Amino acid sequence: MLTSAGCEYMLCPLMPETTPAVEIRNLVKDFKTSFRHKPLRAVDDVSIRIMPGEVYGLIGPNGSGKSTTMKALLGLVAPTSGKCAIFGKDSLMVDSRNEVGFLPENPYFYKHLSGAETLRFYGKLCGLAGKDLAGRVNEMLALVDLEGARDRRIGGYSKGMLQRIGLAQALIQEPRLVILDEPTAGVDPVGSRQIRDLILKLRDRGITVFLCSHLLEQVQEVCDHVGIIFQGRMIREGRLEELISIEDQTDIVLKDATPELIAKITALVEDTPGASVVRTGKPRTTLERLFLREIRDEEQ
Amino acid sequence: MSTPTSIPMQGSHFSRILTISTHTFTQLVRMKVFYFLAIFAVIAIASNFFELPQHEGPEAVGANVLRSIKSWSLGAMTLFSVVLSIVATALLLPKDVEDRTLYTILAKPVPRFDYLAGKLLGVLLLVFVSLALMDGLMTAVLHIRTGMVVAEQTEMAQAMGWPQDAIASLRADTLAHGPDASLQGAVFAVFLRASIMASLALLISTFSTSTLFTTIVSFLIYFIGHFQADARDVWLQAGQAGEGVFARLASLLLALVLPDFQLFNVIDAVIQGEALPLLALGKLTLVGVYYALFFTFASWFIFADKEF
């Protein structure tokens, strides 16, 4: 990814290969409040560039400006200053939304529609019809594993199912960019894992994903680029690996190592000038992985 | 999943508006709003038996019953259509915002005008279908009752030894109160009035913060619309005010913005058995379409810049 420090932002509509999927340039968003004379600045000079195929995670605490940034990108709010573009098209133009799928935080769809009807509705809005539409609806229901609930009213869906049908509607027109606002908020670990697997599938297919979350572990698992936003300002941005690696330390993970071997290695390190053993011990799984494994074992 | 190539967009404004309007219609139908049709059926049938004060001869009794059926039925149609158009429209927009379904719709390539027009047309489709069903029931009841009244009157007149031309005249007078084209025109006028109210409720809901506010203000404007023409006349004719250019311009502006529902008094004339001329209906249609379009475009003007 090209960061703000590394390149000058340019909109390049005639060069599809180099056109960023998302380009947010010096975005500022102020909201008028009735309680304060001074407007509330929700987003303060934020710039983000996401190239096609990348999975970008915008992380930050609640109220830091993540959702407002996404809404500005989707044209749901107008920037006070700055510009947002999707594949080179200004976000305030309707045609910029041809290439985008969006899943808002805690979405509620029309409760009177079934899962299949919901997808048909969104598909028709995107210009799909006939066999193309029917095919896409079936494909999306299979993708999010909701074929069994296709004719059930959305009102009877669980939280995790709602998120998955939301993801399916976001993908219905086969967009090149998917924007996910807190995609796993309020979902249990199993549902959360399913959604993360779906995001990984999208990444494998070359679809650009822009997600925001305050669940850091999940972002770390799926994103290759991250930005940290705090009080409306972007305070850190870059490749995930580069941001989280500790440059002066190295991991060596051994299998079936005897205590004697570990003692030998430790002694070797201690004999080397400038090097030291920081920590030895057994790697631990995460509580989430343990939970998922136990659930799976119980089901079998 | 297939390859990640972008699907070319083939959707037109028309298809998107159609999608949203049929969806809105389905949404309202599944809210079980058609239950009120059962109430209407009771009113239409019960109106056969309402006793009206009788000061005329026995030959007028039948015509009064027919007038009663028309009056109660058209009154119920007006009530249901206006309530339905205001409440349904006031409900839809805030609900979509609250449930965030609006985000998912506007995040698709859907112009905001298409969304508004689709919602409004969905409500109008519901009102139209409701009125058509009520009209069918009223026409059926009126047709059957007219036949019974004509038979009773003919029998009575023959028993009293009326001449044939007098019997024919009485029959013609009674049939004028039966189902005819003017009655259908009156039902269409009811639909036009409901359309104006639905588009007005849409306009208010674009800046209102609650469904209750939209509903109350819409009903207030509905009632104001019934006497605004009188109020303007009184103002213009009172003293010096009416002579000023400003007063006349203000009056014109008021008439352009606030619908004059006295124009719809033709419905009352139809109840009394008068014919509704095609020209009058045409004029009423133009007025209805003008206000509906004016309020819809005003809604769009506000909604286009609204932030969510």
C-alpha cells in the first residue's frame, strides 16, 4: 500500500490497474450540535489509500470516527472538506456505488422478507434480473451458509444470521470493494469465525475489503494493512506485519524439544555477545480457538 | 463464487422505483393494513339500514337509502385513504433510518429521488388497491339496492295508479342515485386527495424527527386545506388588505403551497346524485398531480442533502 508519506494522492480514472479502490484525501467532517457553539469534529484530516485486492482494517475506540469515515466514503454524509473516491469516482456520485457492497453496524433488514426475498430486493436495486438474479441469490445464500433459512422471515434470524445475510446483500452485485462496519459486533464466536472465514474468501478472490472494528485480534487475523484512528485523527497507518513486528526479537518455535536441547540452545545464546533469551515456554492457543475446538468436538 | 468481474449495471430509474414501490406495497400489506376492509364492508352493508329524517313523500324513501349508502361509503373511503396515506408514509422513512436499512439501500447505486419516489408510489399503490376494493364493494351493494328500490317504487306507483310517464320519470330519478361513471369519478377524486396527503406526509417526514410529528402536522394541514380558500377570500375582501399587491401575491403563494381541498367538494355533489363533468374531473386531476409533484420534488430537494 502507498501511504500518505510515500506518494502524492492523485485520482487516476484512466488507469484501472493503478486506480486505488479507496482514496480518502484529507477528509474533515464536522457535525453541528445544538449543545455546543463549536461544531463537533468527528473526522480530522484523515487520508487513506487502499489499492485493489487489499484488506484494510481501520481500528479505533468507539466514537473515534471510523463509521463517519465509512459513511463519507459511501456518500451518506458529505465531507466538510476533503475528497473521497471509489475506484476513481467521487463518492458523492451515485455511480461510484456500482462497485461497492456495504454492511453497516448492527444491520436490521426488512423483517417481513425472507432471506431469499431480501437478496432479490437488493439484487434488483443493482439492476439484476431474471436468471442472473436467481443465480446470484442462490450463490450468495450458499456462500454465507443460509440455504436452509432462505425462505424463513428475517425477523426470525439470529444475530449471526443477520450479519451473514447482510454480507450476502453487500456482495449481491459482485462488487470489487466491500465495506464492513463492525462485521462481527454482537456475534458469538462461531458466527464471528464464519464471518472472518468469509472475509478471507473475499481476499482470496481479489476483492478489496475495507473494514472497521475495535476487536483488534480479528483485524489482525484478516487484514494486511491497518490504520489506527483516535479522536478523529489517523495516528498510525501501514502494513500490519511492519507495524506489529518487534525488530530486535526473533521467534523460534520447536517441536518435541527435550529439556537438554533447550538448555544447549540457551547456553549457545548466552555465549553469543549481545544476544539474550527473552522468554522460553509453551506457546498458548487463544481462548477463542479453544472454544471453537471444544464446540466442534462436541458436535462430532 | 464466480470470478470477481464487475457486473454491468442495467438498472434504470424506472426499474429501481418499481422495485422499491412493489416492496413498499408488500411491506404494508404484510403489516395487515387490509384488515380495515372488513370494517368498510360492515359500514357499506349497515348503511342500507340507517334511518334518515324523512320529510318527503314515500317515493323519495328509496333514493334517500341510496344516498345514505354513497355518503357512508365515500366518507369511509375518504377516512381510510387519508389515514392510510398519512400514517403509512409517515412511518416508512423514519423506520428505514432507525433500522439502518436505508444505509444498505443508499449504499447501492440508488439515487435518492428513486428511493423517495418508490416509497411514495408504494403507498399510493396500496391506497389505490384499497380504494378499488372498497369501490367494488360499494358498487355491488349500490347496484343490488338500486334494483330493489326501483322494483319497490314501480310496484308502489302502479298500485297508486301513477301514469306511465310519471313512473318512468321516478325510475330515472332513482337510477341517477345508483352506480354510474360520476360515482367512479368521485372515488378517483378521493384517490387524488389521498395522493396529495401522501406526498405532503413524505415532504414532512424528510425533515421531521418523529412519525408522530409528521402525522399530526399532516392532519393539521389536511384540515387547514378545507378552509384555506375561505380564509383567503375573507382576507382579500376585508378592508384595504385585499387591494395590495403583496396581499394578492401572498394569497397566491399560499394557494400554490397549501392544497385547497374545497375543490374536492364535487364528491358531495355526486352523493346528491349530480353528475361529475369530465372537464371538472380533468381539472381536479391536474390540481392533484400538481400538488403531488410539488411536494415530491420539495421532498427530494431536502432529502438529497440529508446526512445519515
